[in-house]
Amino acid sequence: MKAEHSITPVNGGGVCSARGFRAGATAARIKYQGRDDLALLVSDTPCVAAGVFTRNVVKSAAVQVSRSHVADGKAQAVVANSGCANACTGEQGIADAEAMCALAGEVLDLSSDDVLVASTGVVGTFIPVDHVKASIVSLPLSEGGGERFASAIMTTDTVRKEAAVTASTPDGSFTIGAAAKGSGMIHPNMGTLLVFITTDAAIDAGYLQDCLHRVVDRTFNMVSIDGDTSPSDTVVVLANGASGHPRFDASNGSLFEAALDEVCRTLSIAIAADGEGAGKLIEIRITGAQSLSDARTIARTISTSPLVKTAVHGADPNWGRVACAVGRSDATVDPDRMSILLNSVQVMLNGVPVSFDEDSLRASLEANATFIEVDLGIGAYEATAWGCDLSKDYVTINASYTT
């Protein structure tokens, strides 16, 4: 029997998968030569909007402006650039971010207040607004422009990060699509990176904001590449209601939240797998914790441990590093009740070592994904985090980032 409600991935989906959205990009010579670095995303009709932003005290001009513009729960477009973060740029940076919104608004025939802005790249450099002005007027927008949008926001990313799902109910269907960028300076503490989410669902503004916070907390906020939090971190959602599906709010929004979670979880894993210099995705699952806060803290502590990350890189089954990371997390832990599995192989049970085939486990750790499971045995809470290995390439990339 067919389920009343279903959530289905959209093959090749992205920010233009939802009805009524167009996107595109162009080469504006903001930093890079010969590649797209200025992008636009717009809904054909006004949207309910929500956003979450970095908790880093050093906030980019784009974050400050977008927080102001989305405060009324409305927006219709996003202008984004790569190559320059427009952070630590003072009053001129704010003026430049507002100018980007105004320029996009002129092209799209929108008020600048209905345009959000995002910037990513080098901190302490100014946006070449004259380049933006010269390029944005001819920036091509189309329903097929999602891939170009997703490529233009990349910096050290090696692949585009896109996802979309369609949810079906007896009352109709709706779609959520998204594009993200992120490869380094990732240890979210709010939302994360740059993530742009679109949906043709109709939704209450207050519920959308609450829903976004919850989903971000259990997806993007559980990703770490290097323990550093960017001043540019931004996650925004635009909802235009074009699907015709009945409106969601706190009383009936569980399916919408589940669909949003699916999109954000997919992107979170893609971001972790594409960490700077990374060769391996690490997924950490904590069970049996005394509280949700403890489960999340322990998972994130393991994901950021240089010793764990280097062991994974070297396919070294040194599970003691995991145990020590758990112990220094400041969460409630009983070492005598803790158990650990690496790639489903039991290596510790109730606080003591378990015999295992080291050669076989080492061989499994050569794969491009490593799974760490820790059962604390003292409660009912659990959490999952994602990270990546730490390689020499990470140092090489970040030792010469501005040059």
C-alpha cells in the first residue's frame, strides 16, 4: 500500500528545483579570473524568509546586512559572491554589502530590503563594487541556472554541493532545494558556511524560523572540518508557496521539517566529505548519553580531535584516541560503561579492550569513510556528527590561501 506521505530525493536537484525560482552567475573578477564568482537567486513571487547566522563576534558585513533584511520574515532574492568575505571592513564594508543588495534590486525590480547578501573568501579585503555593478546587469537568470549558482559560490570546494527533495501528501506535493559551499574554516555554531534553501511550500514565518534553528542544530551545527568558525556563516530559506500545498505551521509542520532535515543532512555530509585536503569522511554516532547536549558535545569533540583525524588519515585503528577525546569533552561519562566500535568492529566493551583482527580493521579504515560509534551506557540520548581526516594537503592549502 502506498504511504500517505513520502519524501523522495530529486536527482540532480538544487536551488531551482522548487517551483518559481531562477538562478544564475557570472564572472565579475572579484578575485578569480575566468570563472563565475557572482551569483543571483530569485523567486518570481514574494517569499516568507528565515535565516541563521554566525555566532562569531567578528561578523562579515554581509551577515550584518542580511540579518537586518530578513528580520521582517520576508525576502525574495539573494546576491552572493566568492573570493572576498567582506569581513573586518568597517563602515565601507556595510555600505558595499548594501550596495550589492541595491544593485541586485535594480536588476530584479525589487526593493533592496527584499534582497539578502552573502560573501565568502578572504577576510580583510573589500568588495570591488564597480566590478559587481558592471557584471550584474547582464547576469543570466533561468530555471536551469542552479548549477551555475552553486559553482559560483565555491572557494576551496572541489565539488558543487546541491540537494533537493519532493514531499508528497494527499493534499499535494512540495519541493525543497538547496545549494551550499564549504570546505574549510568550518566549525559551525549557529548555522554554517553559506547555504541557500528554496521551497515552494507555503509556511508560517515564525514556524519557518523555529524549524530552521532546530534542523541546523542537528545537521550543519554537527559538522566540523578544522574547528574554526567563519565570520560569514549564513543559512537562509526562501519559501514562495508556489506549490499550492496547504500552508504549514507549528500544528502540521512535521513533514516539512523532515524534508528540510533530509536536504540539510545530505549537504552536511557532502561538506564534511569535501573538507580541505580530506580523503575520508568521518561519521561519529554517540548513543547512551545522559543528555542531548552531552551527546552533541562528545560527538563534536571527537570530530575535531587532531589525533583522531590523523589516525583516520593513516588508517590506524588507535581507538584509544577516541576514548580520550570522549573523556576530555566535559560531558558526563562513566569510563567503565563506555563501548566503542570502529567501522562496526567492537574494540572496547564496558571500559575494557576487546580482541579484534587488527589487519582486517586497518584494511577497512583505508576506505573513503570511517564510522565511529560510542555507546556511553548511561542514558537514552544520541547525536551524530560529521568530520574528515587531517592530511598534509590541509596545511598546504591553508598555508598559501591568500597567495
